[in-house]
Amino acid sequence: PDRIFVEVTRSKGKKNDRKSSRKQALLNLYKGCTRDEKYLAEEIEGHSDQDFRAKKLYLYYRQKGRCMYSGEPIALEDLFNDNKYDIDHIYPRHFVKDDSIENNLVLVKAELNRDKTDEYPIKADIRKKCIGLWKSLHEGKFINDEKYHRLTRNTPFTDKDLSGFINRQLVETGQGTKAVAELLTQVFGGKANDRVIYVKAGNVSEIRKKIEFFKCRSLNDFHHAHDAYLNIVVGN
């Protein structure tokens, strides 16, 4: 075979539990803001901790109520209208599945998100227009170093970057799985990183739900074949 696809399951203890309150984190950030921005802090006070489980609302206040790709104010009453505002992945999902709200997600106008597609780096005209906003948010600790770097970077992904995305998945791979993959590489030849493709089980599950390809273990064993097929789709 040209490629061998190996499913990687999440190790125990890897789940990222959110221990601190998003509301309190936002209020702490706004303590050092100007008088003109105090109204945003007052709005935050009016929301419950539960409200900030909505990523759009949390990002809205993290970005001081502005679109990350235009710098324009976002109309709070239209925030949850998906035809007007989207959550975008700075590093496109085509390259890596990174749903980190702190590192990789931004709130933007829907039309700008559609124009961006799977391009990286972010278009030069957007970077030029929004660099002032990004710097301000970075200096105020509203965005971290990693998100700022991803927004401002002006070079495409290198081969090293792309292999790094793959290697992250190897960290979550059990030793038994690695041993089997190495054995398959020895049997069929070639380099392990060329022939063996690691696929996260979570990504397969997400695709399964999206296309409504339901699993029913109690009826038959076909679900094993379905899983194998979906691992190939996701891996490719």
C-alpha cells in the first residue's frame, strides 16, 4: 500500500477542562481599559458565566467588540446571525484541526471569512489594515503571543510547519500503536512519516456526525469497515 492509516485515540487525562471563569477573566482584562471602553465591562457584568460558554460572545469581548479582519465595530444584536458574523480559524482546518479559542479562533464578518477560504498567511491588505488593532489587543493581553504571531505572520507554511502539525498527533499516540506502525513500515518499506498517516479518532467522529453516518454496534460489525473508510477519508 502507498499509505497506511492508523487511528489515534485520545489519551486519558488529555481533556482540556476550563477551570477559570471566562467572565472573570474578561472583567480582569477590562480593569485597565480606557473610560471609552468601560461600557463593555458594564455589559459583561450583565451576563452570566453560562452566557460566555458561547464562543462568539466570549470572542466579542476579547476583541473589544470589533471584527478581527476589518477592525469595524460588531453589532452586538446581530452577533449570533451566522449570515453576518463567523468564527474563523487563523490556521485553516485544511492544515490542522486547532479549535483553541485562545490561540486560533477569531470573530469576523462572514463575508471576509468566505473570501479567506484556506489561505495562509492572512491577506496582506487585512494585515495592513488591522495591525494597529492587533497590536493594541496584544499589548492589553486581550490576545496572547501565539494568536498575535499567527495573525501577523507574513510567510506561508514551511515543510517543517506541516510536519510539525503531524508530529503533534504522534504525542497522543500510545506506545503500542507506534510499535504496530513501525512494524508495518518495516514490512512494507519506506519512511514511517511518508507511509504511515496518523488520524485522530475525534476528527473521524466529527465527520461521522456531520454526514449523519451513524454507528450502531449492536446490529452488526460493519461499523469497523465504516471506521476504516472514514479514517482514510480524514487521513487524506
